[in-house]
Amino acid sequence: MTPLALPVLAHTDCWNRIGVWGDRSCPELIPTVHCHNCPVFAAAGRRFLDTPPPEGYLAEWTERLIAPVEETATDLQSALIFRLGEEWLALRVQALLEVTNPRPVHRVPHRAGLLAGLVNIRGELHLCVHLARLLGLKAPGPGELSPDDAGTKARLIVVESEAGRWVFPVDEVDQVYRFAPAELTGAPATLARSAGRLTRAVFAWRERSIGFLDDVRLFDVLRARIR
């Protein structure tokens, strides 16, 4: 392609004035169709890349690149906070199906311990387990599963895994809390042995230490213990 017959424009942004982003009066648009195909535009791009950076430019970008990555809203995790006895715990909302009021639990003959029985949730029977016993905490008494005897804050939490659904009673449900991964710390040695194995980390909330349960491991243990 022959050079443009507009040398006076060779060092200007002609593409913004007479090119495709201007009034389109440039005669070279006929053979080139678009400024991207024009040697003047290409030469301007090369000059831009070859131009030394302004003073302080490299230092500024160096500081930006070595700075810690700020956590954004997409980094946050959500967990339901609830209480078992005196312990405050949390479970990922991805494992949560429903929080409902206490209701009668029908005991399974010749089965006790971890399995509380069967509970009717929206017309379907689901296994109800004593999560407190699994975690080595104070186990709920028989009346805590009854709608007549349970405390006004008591609830049933319905969770789901690939192996099915589980229901367990808790003494209180507070809220769904969003937290950053940086808020998590290792589970303290003071946790009960069973709770420690099933707690992935802890985080601070309202001046309390919340045990963040490992739902994958929790469901694996439930599946192995209740057959």
C-alpha cells in the first residue's frame, strides 16, 4: 500500500477527526475500509508502545502488583449460625435446605444413640440425628425435639448431601453471616475431640467464637454411622 498523501496528519489522531471515529472524510477509507488497516494508525500504535514510560510509572505499577489482593464480594462465604447448648456453630448455606419449627420425631424401634428417629418435613420422612452427640457436646433431652416442650428459639435444620437429607435439632438459629476467608483461624485445641475433627475453622462473630463445620466430612460420618 502506498503511503498516505496526508503527511501533515501523520503525527496526529486523524482517525478521531477524519477517520471512522470522525467525519469519515479521509480518502484512504475507500481502499482500507477501516482505520485499523491504515499504516498511519499502525505507525501511531508502534510509537505509543516504543515511547518511554513517564516518570514514576514503573514504580507505581510495581507497588500495585506486589500489594496484597483485596478481597471482594465474590470472595465472601455464607454460613448459617446456630447454637447447640453453649456452643455456637456455622454451616455453609450451600448445604442448607430449610430451617423449620420443632415437630414430633418418631422413634425407630431398636435404634437409639445418634439417630433420634424420623421426622415429617413437608410430607416426606427424613432421618433426624442428634448432631450434639456427634460433636461430643451436651446431647439434647427427649423433650427438646417435641414442639410442646422445646424452647421458643429451638429449630430443626434440614441439610442435604449427595447421600440424602438429614435433619437435626438446634437450640437457636441466629442468621446467615457472610465472612471473608481471612477471618477464619484454626480450630482451637479446647474443642471436644469429635467437634475438632468436624470443624474446619473458627471465626469471630459478635464477640463469640463460631465453629465453622466441615459439612462434607460431617455428612461422610453420618453416612458411615447411620446405616
